[in-house]
Amino acid sequence: MPVIEFLDHRGHRVEFKPRMRGSGMGLATGLTVPVIYPPHNPQRARVRMWRHMTGPVVVMACAAAVFLAVGVFIVVH
């Protein structure tokens, strides 16, 4: 799992591991990536790449759709 390191707006060194894991989520060693974080809490940083920002939303939407489909199946049968 990659470890991202950056300097926050105060110049403090911050390290974090990306939350999204799995196929297509890997980051090459030495790759420079954009990072976003709340100014008051740099420990909550995230990689600012499309696949890392939308990944959690897509996973949650798929899980919700499956849950809904199972519920409808149970009600109909």
C-alpha cells in the first residue's frame, strides 16, 4: 500500500495511506499526486484523482442498489 507524504499549509510533514484500495487504485512509487485536505485537519487528506474521489461513492451506490434489489425481490416473492 502506498504512503503519501506532503507538507501542509504550515509546513508540517504529513503522511497518509489512500483509503481506496483494489484493482485500478494503485499508485506508482515516486508518482506525484494532487492532495486535498481540510486546512484545520491535514490528517484527513485524500488523493485528488477521479478514481480516488469517486470510488467511495460508486461502491456505496452499488451496495445500496444491491440492497434495494434484494429487498424488492423479497417483497415480490
